[in-house]
Amino acid sequence: MRNCRTGGRSQRRGMARAPILLLAASAALTVASFALPSWAQVAGTPELQVARLGHTATVLGDGRILIVGGENASGPVGQAEIFDPASGAFSLVGSSSVVARADHTATLLGDGRVLIAGGRQYTTRLDSTELFDPATRTFQAVPVTLRQPRAGHSATVLADGTLLIAGGDDAGSAEILDPATASSTLLPALLAIARAYHAATLVESGSVLIVGGAEAGNGPLDSAELFDPTTLRFHLVASVMQVGRVEPSLRVLPDGKVQVIGGSRDNSMEVFNPAAGAFGGYARLLDGSGATPVETILRAQTRAALFHNQQDAGLVGSFAPLLDREGHSLTEMPGRNQALQSAAVLASSAASVTTDKTSYAPGEIVTVTGAGWQPGEAVSMGLHEDPRVCDDRTLSSVADADGSFTDSSFSPEPHDVGVTFALTATGQASGFVAQTTFRDENLALYEDSARTIQRDAFAWSQTVFASVGGASVGNCYRIDWIRPDTTTAASNFHTGQNPVLDSFTVPASGPSGTWTVKAFKGSSSNCGTATFPASPIVTSSFDVARAVIVGAVESGGVGGDTYVREDQAANNFGTATDVEVNPNAGHRKHALVGFDLSGTGISGSVTSATLRLRLRDGANLPRTDDVYRATSTWGESAVTWNTSPTVAAGATDSESTGSTHDALIRWTVTS
């Protein structure tokens, strides 16, 4: 294992040792049913009255669950049944559905009835609809028929109460069904990709996210699209999932992100971030490491990832009879903190955990938030890496009176580039479990083509080498190089790479200032046809000047970079890896930085100069950092507090850094 950080943040107020001086000559620098053991996770093993698969399970207004349709060895099933959580048993409904069907939809309407639409009998797609009334426990035909026969389609209730019926036919068509008027209207726009057996959910914006499914040849789809109810059009999401998924489960988190769970055989989940319009984190919840036991995952809503045919008994052990299946249903019962799977009642909860982003650069703080936990309980969070670089780490927090928490104690390290993190949160009092995932996908800049020396400041005519770590080889990436005035200097395209490698040569005349590099992930590996989201997956910036001096090096006993401290007044700290500052009387520390400008190639007068230092760790207090011009000489290898150089009476420049722990500070030091 590498040397991995395990604790919290240091509160030492220090500056990274390699200062950079930017100089411009004659130019201004703008700096910018079966038997199961009795586990706590399995609360019961009720038996369906009729064997079936391809059915629906719909939570009714009173918390009971309606089971409709499906098929078995005898063919399509017309008998419906209801699961009563209070008794923990299924019972047959007195009347059968009007049409026996499988692979249909069953949607709870605002008046408490359930609309059943489409599906198939054997291989024939259906366009019929019917309603189930829980008050009378009867089915009745509805005069409205679907505009196209469909099976394996989706039905999503929109904000106005109408239903978007999408896919499940060869053309990839969709229609809007209005229960109030018993009418359905075929939309002129088609799905971007014809699909069936996908998943769909309403997101915060009012759009509908449509994920995965199977294409005409039954191959699993890794794409997604968004339906806009204002324009009645579909837009392909400009990034794809890591794997194709058929009938995945979708969970909308309190912050609007959508977890896409299961639908594949790799026991995985990933996260769609509507704000970025892209998929981010991906994690295999079971990877053979045993980091998170099956028993734990079964208490989380992410359990859906483990239910699939050909489940590996070597991974799930005695749970294989429960998990190795398809055509089943898995339904949350939030009022009881339980979930109903076709063959078992499982412990569950509404607890959730999420991160503010889905991809992070090394050193970037990961803000974890939780909701739905027991007020006042401690929540333990395990972080597991894939591939494993560090041992699993544990974070902890305490839920407030609302059952929420926030934790900002973790940030990825440089050796985590390309690593995926699976985060498992467990309530220590409630036993609730929730999971999420994020990744370390970064954009780093280097001064050399081997990409061994990182830099974020470059001179005119110098080549900048970029590397996007943690990239998906199945996507095209676009790298944009953007001038200080926000115009784009170059756009380069790459596919089939991880990391993605790109480069750009700064023009011989600049301009000076802060440049930006943005990496965009395309919708496919074909750069000629791929579409790109409006927001980049990662962004970096670098300063450009006429000349750049990296590192303050002592020359002839003069200059360099070090610090002196009042409480060790006779000691020299020239070999320290950081320079430190502290304003507290009796414990003051002053940082000293001196550059040798000879050999820089600068001629004439310097019209603008900027000193840059990286603040690595700081106290949780607002602060201002001042720089003063030294008026006498000193040398890194010998200077102490007692022999500190004299300085000008007033500060050359002052910069406020707030209370951040990590920041690049720029001071203007022209005079």
C-alpha cells in the first residue's frame, strides 16, 4: 500500500515550497420461494400465490402492493394479488385483469387508482389499457388505447399529471397519455435511440431521464436521454454509462442526482448528475475484496445491483438463491423501512448519502451529505477504492435533529487518479445503510512530454502538456484551450485513451494572463459523431507570462525560499519542504522568498510581476496574507529569526484568502 492519509486536515498554516514568479517585460501581466436462513436483513419470505415473472409491483395509497400480470410456464398471468405489509402475506384479488399481460406498466394515479398499459401476450405487443380500483378490488377496461402497441416501455407521471409513455416499440416512439381526458397523443419526436426495458424517472427540472434498456437486437444500451416536456423532444445525454444496463433501478437523491443501480451483471451502480448533464461515478459494489459484506448492501437501496441472473455464488455465498434471478420486482415500502422483493421482505430505509460532485481532482475537498438518518445518531462511512491503492478508510459524522449531516474531511490524493470510490454509510443506532460513488478524474498540466513535472504557469512559446486521468476509453474527449478573454484558442479530440493526453503551445506573443483548459466527455467513442455536454467534466487553469521562474533557489548565498520562527529564533529552516507563516505574538513565523533573475532572458524594464504561492493548509479563520519587499540580503541556508532581513515599512500587496485550506495566492510585486 502507498502512504495514504488516514486522518483529518492539518491546521498548520503553510505555503507549498515551490514559489513561482511571473515576469513581463514591456507588457502588462493580467493575473487571473426457497428457504433462507434467518438474517436480520431478511424480515420474511412470503410466497406469491401465483408464480410469475415480468410482472409489476405498485405501491398503493395505503401502503399495500399490487402485483399485476407477468407470465409463467402456463403463459400470461391474469390473476392479480396484493401484498399486505401488516400480515406479511400475498392474497389473490377477486377479479382478474381484463387482459393477461407481461412487460407492461402499472402507474399509481392521483386518485389512487392504477393504470395498466401495454405489455405483451406471448410475442404480441399490446396497446390496451385498464384501471385497477383498490376500493372495489376490480379491474375495468379503459376506452383509451395506446397509439402504438408497446412492451418493455416506461410510464412516467409528469408535473401536470399526464403520463409520458416511451419506447417499447421498434420505432422508438413516445406518447402523452392524459388519464383525465382518457386520451393519448403520439409525439412527433422519436427517442434518440429506440429502446425497450429501460428505466425512466422525473428529475428536479421537470424533465424525464431515460436510461439504458435493450436495442432491437436485444443488446444492452449504455446510453441515456432526457425528455423535455416544454418542447416535447428527446435529447441524447452527451456521455454514456460505463456498462450497458437493462431494467436498472433509478433513485433520485435529495440533491437531484440520480443513482443508476444494477441492470448488469457486474453488481454495479453509477450516478447521473443533472447539473453537469453527464454520468460520473461508477462502482462495483461487490468486487471480491469483501470490503462491504452482502449483508450490509442488502440493507441499502443499492441492493438492486445484486439481483441478476448468473449471480456469482463465490461472491454472494448463501445469498445466491435470493439474488440469482431475473424478471422479478423490487419495491420500497418507505413507511415500514422495508423493501419487497418477489421472494423476500428485506430491511431497508429512506436514508441517503451523496457527494457534491461525481468527479474530483487530487486535493479537491469531497463534501458528503446525508439525509433520512435517525436524529442524533453517529454515521460511519467506509471508503473503498477500485482499483485498490489505499486500505479502506473510515469517515464519521453525527446526524442533526433533522437526520441530516455534512462531512468535508476527505479529498483524493495524487495517487488516486483513475480510482473509483464506493462510499457506504451505516447508522450506528438505526442500522440504516446507504451507498454512493464518486471518482478521481482529474486534469493535470505538465512542463514535459513524459508528464513527470507538474506546472500551472508557462512562458510565451512554451508547450503545455495535459493529461486527463480516470478517462473512459469508450468515449471521445474534447480538450479546449481558452485564452484569458474566454475565446477558444484550440480544440483537440481524442478517443480510446486513459489517460487522455493532449498538448498546446502558447503563442509567441501570449497573451499573458490566466488561461483555462476544459475537458469534455463525448457521447460515444466516435469523435466525428459524438455530442458533448455544455459543462466540462474537469477544468484546470494556468498562468501565462513573458517569463516564468519556478522555484526560488539560493545563489551565491543569497535568496531561496525558507521561513524563520520567533520561538526558535536561532534555528535555520532552509531544508524545510514548506514555508510557514503565523501572526501570533511569541510564535510568529515569516516566510522568505528571493529569486535570482539573472539568465531569465528578460531585457528592459519589468512592467509587471506576480508572486504565486500555494496555500496548502490553513486555520479555519478568515485571513489576509501580506508581502513586503526585503531591503537587505539573506540566504536560505543561513538565515534565522535573529538574522532576518529588514523589510519596507508598508506591504507591497495584500491578498485575502478567506478560510480556505487550499488556494493559489497571487501578489503583485512589480515594485
